[in-house]
Amino acid sequence: MDPLFSSLRGYRRRWLGRDALAGATVWAVLVPEALAYATIAGVPPVAGLYAAPAALLLYAALGSSAHLVVGPMAATAALSAAVVGEAADGSGARFAAMTAALALTVGGAALLGGALRLGFLASFVSEPVMKGFIVGLALTIIAGQLPKLLGLKGGPGDFFEKVWTLVGDLGATSGLTALVGAGGLALTLVLRKAAPAVPGSLVAVALGIGASAAFDLADRGVDTVGDIAAGLPPFGFPDVSAGDLGALAAGSAGVLLVAFAEGLGAAKTYAARAHREVGADRELIGLGAANLGAGLSGGMVVNGSLSKTAVNWSAGARTQLSGIVAAALTVLTLLFLTGLFERLPEAVLAAVVIAAVVELVDIPSLVALHRVFTHRLGQAYGVAARPDFLASVAALLGVLAFGTLPGLFIGITVSLLLLLYRSSRPVVSELGRLPGDGHYAALDRHPESRRVPGVAVLRVEGGIYFANTDRIRTEVRAAAARTGVKAVVVDAETVPFVDVSAVRMLDALAAELEAGGTRLLLARDVGQVRDVLRTADARAELMRVHPTVREAVDAARRET
């Protein structure tokens, strides 16, 4: 196992200034966002600050990335609200305790997964599914924050229900609240574009607090954050029962899946830039420890943040000392600065959330997925020819219509079903001989290629196994049934594997064709295919695989 604080090994004194500056910069972004994301999770804003110090320190000790910043995030905050909402009775203290307990169950599951080397499971959440999920989640979060931005009560339910309620309540908009919220949102977005090095969210929060104090906004009907308990986090196990933990267990698996996939992606991105390596299993352990620390501190679920990691990198961080500095500054904030944040208008907090997630509504990426299409795939798969786009849209619509966790699993399920569907219908191309060099190429891609008289050459583009044997048999039979065809050559270069069902099918098909005067030959198999053919006792004709298509065709023409 890697040593503790592995990123600090071989530390050089000249890195200290950069790490300290990066830590301060991360703190400037983390504090307002932690307050905002706690509101998404349905807990008091201070819970976001409670979660950060222990999470940052424990990840620095056990994680494998030198640059990843962990903390409360929008996606996992929304998932936390959904999971806890199903298990808790809705009271404030009870909801906060269950939220901290969820962080513990997520942390325990992550530590167990790391110990069992289950980091590979993140691969099952494909990038398109995650993209659709994040877009849907961002839209849902925005719909939930707009009422706070406008001084409205808002309503529960899915995205469409929230939007419907919002539209119906627009007439009751508080003009002053909307002005404050819109100003905070505009300022944050403008600073992001015009001065990306400036922590726009912190500037908006600071000005919002100043305006609140100067103009007595609370007395004018603008809701503010209110009392924030000063002092260190209340360290200890949350007031929940074993039954409560069991009720959270199923939901914690979905939260962990999203948290791990999002954090691992950010860690790998910046590890590649720094020419370092990150380990998926070690990242699970770091994430697990961070969540245990957050849960025991009365906080909420945390995970790796791509945006804060980008800030950390841009500020010149070299090691996890920057995260330790950010943790120390967050503790100082809890001790001495909470009184300032009590005057923060809720509308400004909503503006910070919206500004943070609006860039996640990446519609151009969905359009780009829709463009990934070819005519041949359309012929082979029909509507399933754009599987990445369909899986992404399924996750997006699932989140909007059914909620966060159902939407995620809808996207994963659709993605896996499309994979199974496409693997059950591999593209089977007919090859022809190219003029001049005599090589073979697909007829539909190379119109200049020509069929060989008396021989049909087919290339199966995928593994042959029990789910697609019927399709392969049908394609070979159709080729053999053409007038004048006396042999069918199957080019197996693009067949990565076969199973016993495939060998039995090829055996029976070879015997069937031979009875009708047509031979079945194989060319260019890979090692795994050859091994299965041999150990499954394939007939001698199939075992005699020809090294090239040309040799197989020549053999077929000589012997027919």
C-alpha cells in the first residue's frame, strides 16, 4: 500500500509558496460553494463547511492524486437530498443527521470497494451517460434554485413539476430579491469570463453580505442565511440507528458511483498533465476516508471536484499541501467568520449555485454525440446506431422525469442494453478484391473492389457468441445461396473471440453447406479464436485456418 501523504514525498521548499497560494485560492472558491451546495442537499449551509476540513485532510493522506480537491459538490448534494428524503421524516435535525450518516455509508462502501479492488466498476458509467446525467441534474438544480433567486417559495417534485410551479408563481416575484439575485448571478458570470483568476463566487458573496448590511435587506423582505453556529464541527457519530443506516445503504451505492466516477475523471485529467499516475482503487480509499471524515464532522457527502481541481492547478499547486492549507483556512472561517455569512442573502447563494452548474448544461456535447453516425451503422442497427447519444438522452430525461438516482440507473441500463443489442448484431461486410494489389476490402466502402467468381468473402466485425450465432448463420447462408457461389470464406481478423456456442454453430453450418456442395473456410483468426476452436473440437475443415484471405480464396477455387 502507498504511504500516507504520498504526494508530499520528496517535497521541495520552493514549492511552499505555490501550494500556499493555491490553497488560499481553493478556499476562496470552496467556502461560498460549500454553503451553496449544502442548501442543495437540504441541510443548513454550515454543513458544507463542516464537511470540508476533515475531507481535505484525509484525502491528502490517503488519495493518490497530487492535485484533486475534494468537497461538497452539486451532483452528490442533489443525490444526497434525494436519498435522505426517502429515508428521513423531513425534520431539520433528523435530516441533517441522516445526511451525515449517508456520508458515512458512502465512505464505508468506498473503503470496502478499495480494499476489494473494485475501482474498475467506474468504467460501467460511460462518459455519455455521465454527460446526460450531469446535464439533467444541472437543469433540475437550476429549477430548484430559481425560486430562491426570485423570492418565491417554489415547489417539490421533478424538474417539470418545479418548472410548472415556478411559472405559476411568477406573479408573486419579489422585485428586490430578484434584483439582488440577478446582480449576484451576473457578477459571477461576468467575472468568470472577464477575470477567470478572480473567485467570482466569493466576490458575489462578499458584496451580497455588504449590501445586506448596508441596506438592511433582511428587514426589506430579502431572505438571508440566518444563524450559523460558530466553532469547530461537532465531531462524532450522527444520531441515527442501525436501521437508518440500512435504509441509506441502497441509495449510497448510487451516490458512490457518481462521486467516484466524477472524482476519478478529474484526478486522471490533472495527473496526465503532471505526468503522474493515479490508482482507481487508491482513489476509492481516499474518497472513502474523506466521506467518513465529513460524516463524523456533521457534514455531507463529498467527492472530487473538477472545477476546484482546475483552480488548484491553475494557481500552481504541486502537492496536496494546498488542500491542507484550504482545510486550515476553512477551520479559521468556522471559528471567526461565520457571523459575516449570516447576513448573506439566499438569492445570492442561489446565484452562486446556478453560476456553478449552468456551465454543466453542455448541450453542444449532446449534439456532438448525435453526429457520431455512419450509414453502415444505420443499416445494421437502425435507431440504435447512435448508442452513446441514446444513452445520454435516456439519462438526461430519466433525471428530469424520475429523479436523480433513477435517471442515473436508467442511463446505465439503456447503455448496457444498447451494447448487448449491438453485440448481438455485428456488422457483416462482404469483401471484394481490389484491382492491382489483390487485397480485399469491403464492397460498400470500396466500389472499385470486385467479387471473386464462385467465392463469397465475409468479414464479421465483432465477437461471435451465443447471442449472435443466428445472425451470423443467416448472413453466411444468404451468401452461400447466391447463384454460382461454391465457397464462403469468413475473414476472422476482426473476430476477437468465439465461444462454444459459436463453434457448434460453425460446425453445423459447415456440414449443412457441404451437403449442398458449398465449403466454409476461415481466414486470419486470432490466437483466442484458434484456441477455442481447438479445445472445443471443431471439425478439421474449420481448424485449417488460412493465414490470409487471398490464400483461403485460392484454396477454395482450387478445390471446388
